[in-house]
Amino acid sequence: MLKIKKVSETYELQVYTDAGEYFGDIEDSIIQNNKVFGWKIKSTKNSFLSKILGSAKGVIVPHQLVKAVGDILIISRNAIPNSGIDETEA
């Protein structure tokens, strides 16, 4: 069954990659022409994003890379910025 969720209900949701890594939390959404264009994901302590970004506050993930929205947001692993580090070490 399809459930409709308000964009405001998604703020502070945890974001995970499709590989199961905790990525960060939703900070904001980017709306364009009455559609969600992207998501601002903030880097949080112990998130995969904080390990690869260092001191940066977060990233913008295009909505096309979102696989599912529910109690958490699941994004494609392709959304991970290329950091040059071995992800098995992170």
C-alpha cells in the first residue's frame, strides 16, 4: 500500500545507503516546480558522511538517488562523494 508522507515529516530522518551504512540525517529538502529536487543531508557524529567529509557540514543528494522513504531514507551508494579513501577502512 502506498503511503503519502509530508516533506516536513522527513526532517531529521536518518539516512542509510543501500549497503546499510549510516550516512547522516535529513536537514532540509529542495523543492523545484512542486517536486522534490534533492535533499540536504547533514553530517552527524559517527556517520559515514562525517568520516569522508571531515569538517564539512553535509551534502546535497539528488532525489533520483533516493530508493525509499519511510521511517528512514535509503539512498543509492552512488550518492557517496568520492573521497579517495578505502571505504572498507571507514
